[in-house]
Amino acid sequence: MFPLGGTAKIGEAIERNRIERLNATITNIYTTAYQQDADATLITNRDKATATLDDPFTAVNPYGTNTTSMYVYFTTSEATSVSYTVHAEGYPDFTATANQGKDYATTHEFIVLGLIPKTTNTITLKLTDASGSTVATGQLTCKGPKLLGDEEIQLEQKRTPTSAAAQSVGNGLYAILGNDSDDQDFMYYYDVNGVIRGEIPVKYYRSHRLLFDDNGLMWFSASTHTMVGMNRLGKLEKILDLDDQFILHHDYVLDSDGNLVLLATDLTRSDHAVQDQVVKLDTTTGKTTLLLDLGTMFPDYKSTTTHSGIDESDTSAIGRWDWIHCNTIQLLDDGSAILSARETSTIIKVADIEGTPKLQYMIGEPSVWNGTQYTASFLTRNGDFGDTGGQHSVTYSTDDSLESGSYYLTLFDNSFGYAMTRPDYDWTTIKGLSTSQSATDADSRSRLRKYLVNENDGTYTEVNSFKVPYSPYVSSVQEIDDDLNLVDSGMQGLFGIYDSDGTLQAQYAMKLATSYIYRVYLYDFQDFYFA
């Protein structure tokens, strides 16, 4: 007989051991030795196989980087493209044209995405020649592997996609970035029907976005220290760690040379300031270089703030000073950068970010910065609209209709007024902000906002705005096309497509592992997974 509660304690211990083993396995996957061994094993087994269309060589998740993926290899006498359809009883089919390295080939090597876990999957291959004629078909079956995590195979659809939303999303996949877990962290791909098509384990923390370079690599973060470049077959060709001085938080971009520019925390600071640095990680040498210390750019403002806060990249840390909390970075062609500073509810543009950084302008409520020299740097608000409260996912865009010096900024306005380091400031000064920290507060809403910035006359104008489910922290927006926008209300676990009037065109609900989904972005994966 087990003592009272003994069975539960044994179960908890078994689960802890399972998670520890899983963590260790995934940490090992993110090593050069593991990737080289996996590659050698794959090539050896592949070269032993007959590998024809009737009997292709396959391997499920050969590099350990996508649980529900399958490597496929075969040869043909005629050069063709290859498309595939994944069918599993009870789920919508998933069809895509495979990226096999070239449009038409006789050696076919590619990844099939989207095996349904623990279910028999039938994969139909269709070969098409350059004239568009189908010249052959093949079929194979595979039992989908068990997921490593506890995520849903199919998300609840709060709003079934309209035809416009379905057409716009197409074969693209929603990347769920940061459904943070106390156990093991993943990035997930879901299709337009809310069906899982990829489970990408990371070491810890989260991936914040996907970046595609000119060498065919997809870059993402696998921890607070580790950035990786994955090829189209799932192999990690680059595994780079930041110098011990820094840890990543929240965002990163590729510069024109293919290097990574990241938001970071300097771990060596005696004042324990966090989330206020910008660094560059050279993707060739692996060297980390400091580009900007915002505490040096804004010393007067920093000195007025209360020494408090946490480091979201290191939740065990204490005594931190989160005085500005940058959460988004965008690089512009002229070498400038746009930063979103959550703690001040301010958007900041910095010129020459990789050279001699200089403050160019700020957007937001100037009174947050009262008593400092920086209030003169604010652009003029053109129109009767409220400024943001704790905004996230500020995204730069432009088009040919705009004059030089004008562009758009689209963002998720959390519409939440609070700053731990500014207990003195009355956030109700900003029109329309909520002070509720509860995502379920019935009277609170967040917003998608789109600004037209005109640097020539120093103004910003709101050209679109609509209410979305409230999320006081995290969240993201993305323009899909001229009329459709993807919005993630992270603390509610809701993401969906809205038209430009704010009418819901599709919506999905994901069970939260702990507190929130950090970001959701749509990727077409063209020239990566798909041709």
C-alpha cells in the first residue's frame, strides 16, 4: 500500500523525470555534433536505398527539429516538380508544392510537412513536367509520430475562415511563437484549418520570429543565448551563441550583410538594468558586438525611474531595473532602426544603429518624458486619437504611393497603462487606456493601429484602428494583404484574421501552457519548405 498521496507524488516524480530527459534530448539536438551525426546517418541510409518513386527513401524528423516532418528522397529519369497531399482520416488534407532545390529535377529531396500525430497518414506525390502535365503519381503511408508536447492537434475555431481569409492564407502556416511552458518550449505551425503541421522544439524561452537569409537558411532563437540557421530539410547548419555578457530578449532582425541584430540584456551591468541593449551577432564569425546602450542614449530619463522590474529572459533574476523594456526592432534600408519601448509606451527611431547611433524621433505621449531633454524629439500627432499603452509588434512598411520620408507603422496597441518603474505617472492621461491587468476585464479592449509617418513635416497620422480582444501584455499584428490583418491577443490565447474595418474573418483559440502566446505570424515558406 502506498501512503496517502504517495501515488500522486510518484506520478509527479515520473513526469519530472520525463521532462528532464526531454529537455536533455532537445538540448543535445541543438549541437553541431548531433546535427553532423544525424546528417551522416541520413546520407548513409539514403544511399543504400533503391529510392524510386514507387519505393522512395523516407525518414521521419531526421534532424530532430520538426516532430511531424518527413524527409523524402527518390530519383526519376525525367525532370519534374513534386507536389504532395497529406491525408489523414478526420482532418482536412494539406497540399503543397515541395521545394526540392530547383523547380524541375531528376533527384528529388524535400521535406513533407504536416503528418498528423498517432494517425495513419497517406501521402500522395504528384510529379509535373515543365509543360504543366502530370507525368506520374506515387503514394506512401506513415504513422504520424507522437507529439513531444501537449499542444492540440486541431485548434478550436471561434470563427471559421471566410473564403477571403482562406484564400489569403492559402498554404501558408501560422507560426505560434512562445506559448511558454514550465516544462518544455516549442514553436508550432498550424494551417488555415487550425491543424498542426509542425512542432519545433527549442531549448528554452521561445522563438520570436522567423528570418530568411539569402543563403537558404531560416533563422530563429532556440534559447536566450542560441540563434540557429536551419536549412530547408531541417538541418541546423548554423548554431551560434551570444557572448556570455548578453542574453537575447524579445526580437531580432537580419541586416543587409546577413548578420543578426538583436535586443539584449547585458548581464555584467552593476545596476542590473535589463532589456535596454542592442547587439549584433556576426553570422560568419559568431562574434557579438554592442551597438547601442539605451541607458547611454537616455541617461536623464533612466535616472528618473524607479529601480524595479523583472527580466523576462531570466525569471529567476531579482533586483532588476526594467526601465525601458524594448520589445520590437525593425531595420530600415537607410541603416536606421525603429524600436518599441513598452515601459514608456513610446516608439523610438534611431539613426545609424550599426555605426554611431543617434536619436532621430519618438512617437507617443510626450508627458511620459516630462522633465527631460527628449520631449523635443516627439513627432506631432496629426488628428484626434489616443496614443498607445505598452505597444508590441511595431512593423514598418511602405509602398510606391508614398513620398520619400513617409511610411507606415502597424502595431498592436495593448491599450494598457502601467509601468512598474514609473509609479508616479498617471496613465489615464492617455486617451482610451485601461489600467486593468486582467485580460478578461469586460470593459477593456486592445487595438490594431496603423500610423502614416511623415518625417518631412514631423507628423504621424492614424490611418486605421479597430478594437481587438484585450491583452495587457505581449501580442502581435501582421498585415497579410491590403485588406486583411493577423492579430494575436496573446493573454487570451486568441489569434485571428480581421479585415481593415475590424470585422473578424477567422479566429482560433489555443490552450495556454501558462500565461500567454507571445506572437503569431503567418509565413508562406516560399523557397524554403515550399516551391
